[in-house]
Amino acid sequence: MTYYKGEDFDKLVSGGVILVDFYADWCGPCKMLGSVLETIEDKIKIIKVNVDEYSDLANRFKIMSIPHIKFYKNGKEVSNETGFMDKETLEEKIEEVNNL
């Protein structure tokens, strides 16, 4: 799991299948999702973006509710989800994105 630190976002998501988690430290559902993401980090590259620290990025993608997950495949956004997701749902979504 990688925590976004102001790098070139487009470059970070340019290769392979990547899950981007927009979250905040004060967000309860974000913390719950973070625990789930820890259990699947061997299945997909995960980048976590703190919306309080990187509001410019959250604004760029019009993130209005968190947690918010975006899936990228080879630099292109292919799916996004808002709200908590359990492990099974996330694994199904990863498989779906991998098969695109």
C-alpha cells in the first residue's frame, strides 16, 4: 500500500491495475475500509490519498463523499465506487477490472 505524497498522480496510475482510495483520518467508514484494503493488498496495487492533505486532487476528481475508490487500468479510470465495501465485494470488483 502506498500513501500519496504529492507525486505525479497520472504517472502513479499509468501501469497495470490500480485501486486509489480517497480517505480522511477522521472518517469512520474510511478506517473500516482501510482494514479491508490491508487484507487484499497482495492482489492489487493500492494508493491511498488523504483528501484533507491533498484537497487539490480531491477537487480535480470531484470527490464529494468518502471513502471513494477509483480503479485504473493502464492509466485510464475504469470504475469508481463510493462508500464502504466488504472484502468479497472488493475482490469481485478487482476481478471485474482485471477482465476489462
